[in-house]
Amino acid sequence: MESPNYEFTDSQNQTVSQLAGRMKWVGVFFVALGLAFGLLGVAGLVATEGAVDLIVKPMILVMVAVIFFLSGIWTVNAARSFTLIVQTTGSDILNLMNALGTLRKLYYMQFWLIIISLVALLIAFAIFLVMGVL
């Protein structure tokens, strides 16, 4: 048995379209930031000429670049699926689910980045306590 296709109303389509437009802009900006940080990081790695003590800052730039780049790509992809909701008929739910699946990837990454950051912060705090810095 095939389920009936749902179509959003004109008002709902307008909301989805506005969301998609803003998401696309933010996604493209994040991709550009990711590329810029990536170039800075790679340039920094090349400039260190293999000096291990100088590699940390460029590697952090590269990691930040990857995070911004992935966030941007996933945001643009979700925006594309939201745009398809407005532009097509008969597949609103499928396009909505594609958008939500892409956003799930983005927030899954952000969730784990927050967890890792909090753990690192707690470890750093404990180390500073043990060393008597705090």
C-alpha cells in the first residue's frame, strides 16, 4: 500500500524557502572559511620545515578547516534538499527526510566535538590543579 504524498502549503513553502536561502549562504561562507583556514594551515605546515615543535598551530588550523568545511558542505546539502521541497511536487517528505539526514550528520559531529572539548578541558583543568598552577 502506497502512502499519499504530502505537499506543504504556500505559506509553509515560503518558510522553507527562506530557511534554505539562509542555510545556503551560511554553508557557502563556512566552506570558504574552511578553505581559507586549510590554506593557512597547509602554508604553516610547509613553513615549519618539519620542526615538530612548530607543527601544532598549523595542525589546529587544518582541523578547524575540516570542521568548517564539513559544516559548510552539510549545510549547503541540507539547504539544497529544503529548496527541492519548494521546487518539486510529490516528494516533499522525501526531500525533508534527506535534509534532516544531512543535518543529523552536522549535529552528530558538533555533539562529539563538544564532548571531546569538554573532556579536554577537564583534563587540562586537572593537570593545572596537579601542577599547582590554579
